[in-house]
Amino acid sequence: MTKTSYQDLQKNIRKLKTPKIEVWRNEYVDRDYIVILENPEFTCVCPKTGLPDFANITIQYKPDKWCIELKSFKLYMISYRDVGIFHEHVINKVLDDFVVSCKPRWVQIKVEFNIRGGIKTTVTAEYNKT
């Protein structure tokens, strides 16, 4: 296998330390409802070029016992500002951390990165509690 300049750039991304996302108790666990969170000012850094990436992140989830506390979630999102991370890894890391924090019945996360170099990237990931 030929080594590329991208190889090993994201080798330990699953171990990236991020702030804890706090939660609060859902008093309507007997009902399915959808919460939509949108962050139109998400930023991170391209691990290849070091240039900033800007994106809109939309999260739709069905709470179970816990709901996301918004201030801690905002601080969590801001923590990516100086992180070099591929678009595909952003979505999966956010999904993993989100599911660990509130254990939703269902969640879908969509990240739409702004156009750079003529290319727009949109990545969607989903989790279903089974």
C-alpha cells in the first residue's frame, strides 16, 4: 500500500478529548417528540491544509430519559474550533459523544460544510436505539 500524505492524520480521532455534554431529566419519557438543534456557525480546521472549515450542523433527536443541556452543548461545539479533523470524522465523533451523553431513542446529525475549492461536503449519520 502506498502511503499518502493523509495517512495517520486522524489515527486517534476517536480518543479526542472533548468537553462533557450535560443533560437534564426528561419528564415526558412516555411520549415521542423530536428536538432539533442547529449550529450554523460550526468551525474546525482541515487537517491537511490547516485552513478553517465552516459548517451548519443540524441535530434531530428523540429524547429518552435525558435531554441535552444547551450551554454545555454550545461549549462542546466550540471546542472543535482549533481541531484538525476530516468532515467525515466530525459527524461520527459528534454522534458518538451525543449518544453517550443523552442515550436518545433516535438521533440524526447532518453537517453541511461550506464550499471550499468548489466542493461542498454534506455528511449525515444516524443512531437508532434498539
